[in-house]
Amino acid sequence: MSTHLETLQRFRQALHGRFRYRRDSILDLLDALSSNDRARSPVELSLNPCFRRQHGALYQAIGKAYAESEYPVCSLEAIEHGDAILATIPVPQHRPYQVFGIDETPNERLYARCLADRQTVHRSTPVSGQVPISVGHNYSILAAMPEVEAEDWPRWAIPISVERVSSHSNAIEVAQGQVGHVMRSPSASAFALKVLTVDSRYPTPAFLYGLRDAPDWLTIARLRRNRVLYAQPEVGGDTTRPRWYGARFCLNDEATWPPPGEQTTLCLLPSQPSAPVLQVRRWSNLLMRGTRDCPMHQYPFDVVQIQRLDEAGLPQGQALWLLVWGAQRQSLSLDDVQQAYRQRFNLEHFLGFAKPNLLLTAFQTCDVTHEIHWLRLACIAYSQLWLARRLVDALPLPWQRYLPQARTRRLTPRQVQRGFATLMAQMGSPAAPPKPRGISPGRAIGTRLTRRAPCPIVKFHPPSKRCRCKKSQDAA
């Protein structure tokens, strides 16, 4: 208990000293977010007892959070050079690697006409027939999945980097920059092996080729079932230029699969007789088509197939295909590969909690910079909840007090959030109390505010055939 308390106190001290402006207001805002119980908009956080200032100070804190910052991500600098959030993640004891996950999430801003660089984003809808799109911004979140302990809730995903995907970039470029920041972090050197888990959008030559010079990083990515890979080419046979690719390996055509190099059967819950059984197979040293800038024929990888079996041992449902990329990919067993990729879904739990309870996408502003600041502050508040998971008491709701979950110490983020205000009242805050300065004089008489100009929505449309013909005629 004392170790967790000291870790939280050091983190808060480093957090308080990291910000250049409005540091007291920012720390109060983070405490109000971490103990939020009823606010549904950022301005309502000024009514939280942990926020000891007026609502005007809340918006000033958001605007000055990362002003003139040398590190424009939420992985804040610790006392010297290590990242404060990444430094709080313990080194895994029961596995030889640390799992990271990266994903993209939309921030819908459909009615923000004066917000710059809005583009089409994905919008989940349960209604069939509706187009699942909206207008807003996309954000790329890189998170670390700490090792699951018996006393902890098993779905924690600690965000360590948040970046906006602008219309002039894409998710691949932004993700490469985030991973590069973690590679240069001194705190990441404590992990001997890092495993990055990503979705099917990322296993492209542009993304994987950028990680070729990281010997202590592995990438586990889901592959679409229509991907076509290639085996190693046969050596010799003719005097022409050596072939780069061998026989085709189509994921949706079993006739093109050679015998797997490794195969095993795993039970997800060995203690339960009715637990799902998985058949896992591995093919080593496969290749994918590259480009002139990304010669992928020089970098082989492994492919793992995970198929669920029914009680009779027959395949059930669609198979899951995973790509394992990296120099040390053979050091991971088949069980390690499937367990590491399963932890990627912890990011979904983080987003499902942070959006309604930490107001991750609830800040309505016309300033893109302030929007980015708000998302990063919400992610830091989630990190505070993770550090306080062993220090708060369980406060179940009246209809939850007799449930089996209420009698354990495996507190969910929502349960930690309910008891965070009591913990802050006992532990105190490094932020100084506010100093009332009287009534502000306000704007000068005769001041006229400039009306914001609406910003157009960025649309990605290929040129029509008529435009292409006209351009070719003009060029001729």
C-alpha cells in the first residue's frame, strides 16, 4: 500500500512541476475529472469539490496546458528525462515482454461549423441501413497494457500518447511518430522486449518498414482474410535475376497453404471443462509485396492462424489471422502471440469508459489546439485512476452491495473514480489554494469581438473523368 501511495505522490509532484502555466488549476482540473460523478460537460467540473476555482479558471487551464511545450503529447516528462506515465508501469514479472496497443478513435463534431480541418470520420450505429459516417476529427492513441495481477481489474490500458490525425497525414504516419517517441523514451528501456498490437489497417509496407531498425520491438497485427502473401523463393534454377517472392499464400484459399511449421491446441480456461478450445498454427518466414521505397522482400515475418473448435473438434466460425513481425518473433510461443493480441481490446474498454465518464469527446470548442489539450488531460486523469486502484475503498451502489464483485478488491475504473475524491481529501494536493482577487473589470467599453469565420469540411474526392480529360487537353 505504501509503495502505491508513494508512486501516486511522485507522479502528481512530477505532473505539477511539468506544466509551465496554470499548473495549480490544471491539477485541480485533473482531480475533478478523476473524481467526476455527475458532470456531463467540462464546465460542470467547476462544481466538483476537487476544483477549488471558478469556471473561468477551468477554460484558462485548458488553453494553457501545453503552451510552448517541447513535448506535445500526454507522455509528460518526469522529474528529469523519463516519461512520467510510462515510468509508472511496472516491469512484467510473469512474461518476457510488455504489450502496447495503438488504435484510432473519432471525435464527432458535426455542428462545429467554425472548427478547422474537419473531415469524414467513422460513427458506429446499431441501425441497419444507415451510413456509419459523421464529421469531426480522428485521434490516434498509443496505450500500454500493464501485466495483469490477481488484485487488479484485468482490462487496464494506460494511454501514453495522443495525437490528432489531420487531413494532411494519415493514421500510419501518426502511429509511426508515436512509436518512435516511445522508442526514444528512457523509461521504455526498462522493458527488454516490447510487443505492439494493432488492427488490420496497420500491417502495410509503409508501417512495418518503419519499424525495421527496432530489434527489441515486435508487431502483432490482424490480417484481413483476403490478403495474399508469399513464401520464400526457391534458390537456383536459372541464370536470370533472383526471384523475390515464391509461391502464393492466400489466406482465403486453403489449397495454397503449405504444412504449418508449428501447431498446437490451447484451452482458454483450463479449469472449466466447457471453455473454448483454440487451434493455433504458425507459418514462418513469409513475405508481402513491397514498393520501391519499402523493399519488403528483405524482411520476412510469421503468420499465425487461430481457429476456434467445437466440442467435436471441428472448425467453428471464421479464423483469426495474425502477422508477427520483428527480429525476435521466434521468441514468442503460440500461446504468447494469442494472449498478447487479446490485450489489444483493452483499448476498447478504455474508450468505452473515458468517453462518458472522463468526458473524452465532450469538449465543444472551435479551437483545434484546445480540443487536443482536453483529450490529453482526460487521458492523464485515467492514468491517475490506475495509480489509485489499490488506494481507494470500494463504494458500490445500493443495488450492487451484495454482488460478488463488490466483495473483491479488483476495482473497475468507475469504482476507483467514486472513491478518488475521498483519497484526495486524505492525501492532499501539491496545487496551491486559490487566491481571490476581487471582481474582474471585464472587457473595455467599446470592444468588438471578431466573428469567427466558418471552416469548410475537408473532403477527399478523386477527380472526375471529365476533369482528368480537361487537364490532359490543357497539358497537350
